[in-house]
Amino acid sequence: VGSGFKRKGLKYVIDALSLIDKDKKVKLLVAGRGKVREYQKLAKESGITDKIIFAGVYKNIQEIYAAGDIFVFPSEYDAFGTACLEAMASGLPVVVSKTSGVSEIITHGKDGFVVNHPIDAKEMVEYIELLMEKEKREEMGSAARQKSEMYSFEANIEKTLRIYRRVLGNNS
């Protein structure tokens, strides 16, 4: 989800998808703006064009999250990755790279998985396959939803106000 497919690590997700057993029913839904032809070519070279759907820019992004079971975000670099937090709020377990700031809020194995480096397709596949187990996926998705609530807009406002109050010497 988002723009800047290169930075978001779409290539790495495609690499991982090509390693998943062809008989497994897996689809990658890509939403947002990017150089789609470049990634369609990569998918074709990997023999997985039938496993990827490019939805383009999508106005009601919550529908994209609702259509998913797992959110994979192996970004090369991202200060935080709001899309990941949105996915968690939608009850999706996440697979993120350590190079994304959002990895700092993930409890590895509880509400998501953190891949040491986005280019490690085998590690990513390991976690994706674990999340193909319905019980594990639902358990982690629920934990992801709970974790996301700690980072809601309202929670951030309250934390910011507490800091201002402390700086101003008003502890109320």
C-alpha cells in the first residue's frame, strides 16, 4: 500500500512470492502508485504473474486491508510506515523489515515478524508460511489490532499534551 514501490520493497515481496510453493493459494494485492510495468515484468520473469493483482490508487484503502490476511512491508527504508500501522489496526499480522521504523513497535512472533533485511526472501517466506496457518494468523492479527490502539491519533495527542504539560511544569 502506498507510493514508492522501490522503497517499500515490492521487489522483495515478489522475490519471496516466487519461492512459495506454487500449489499454495497465495495472492499479492498491491495498492498505490508506482512503476507497475517494472514490477509486472519482474513477476513475469519469476513466473508468478497470476499471483499478483495491481489495484492502483484506491480511495477506500480500508477495503484493501479488509481483503487481506497478511500485510508484508519489507521496506528498504521508512521512518515509520503508516500503512503498516493501518494494516495492524485492520487486524492484519505484519511482516516488516528491520530497516523500517515501524519494526520498533513490533513484538516479533506476537503481533508480527521482523525480517532482518528486506532482501532476505527466504526469511520472509518462512514468516509468510507461518501466517498461512489460520489460528496463528488470527491470534497475531488480534494482537496487532491491540498494539495499533496504542498508536492511535488520540493516543498520540494525549502523549504530546503530557510532554507539553511536563515541560510547562503543569503535571495535571
